[in-house]
Amino acid sequence: MSETILNQIIEAEQEAAQIEENSKKEARELIAKARQDAAAILETSRAESEALRSEILKRARQDLEAEMKAREEAVEETALQLSRSAEEKLDAAIQFILGRIVDLSGSR
């Protein structure tokens, strides 16, 4: 009877050892799978963040170009108005000077 009990204990220990080995193997596989999943998530996140960064930079460039174009147009319009104003003042100055010359030569 003690031999039977001893064999049962040995079998139970072997079964426990096998269960422990299987559990360790499953744990290693789970850890490896978790690492793979984490790496895939990290890579996806990197790709998404790079795409988002590129889109933000593209929009910022477009906004900046539009603002620069608007400012350039405003500057060109101001320059044109100043040029027209200068031409008008030049015409008035010429008329004034001619009037003074005519008055001076007429009064001589």
C-alpha cells in the first residue's frame, strides 16, 4: 500500500511539474504576444503621428502662404494708392508752378 501511495505522490509531482512547465510556457508566449502587440501599436501610433504632423505642417504652410499673399496684395494696393496720390500731387504741383510762372511772366 505504501508503494501505491508513493507512486501516486510521484505521479502527482510529475503532473504538477508538467502543469508548472505548461504554465511557464504559456506565460512566455503571452509575454511575447504582448510585446508584439505593443510593438505593432507603437508603430501604428508613430505612423499616425507622423501623418498628423505632416498634415498640420501642410495646413500651416497653406495658411502662411495665404496670409503672405493677402499681405502682399495689401502692400501692392497701398503702393498703387500712394503712386496715384503722388501723381495727383505732382499734377497739382505742376499746375501750381505753371500758374506761378504765368503770373510772374504776365506781371512783368
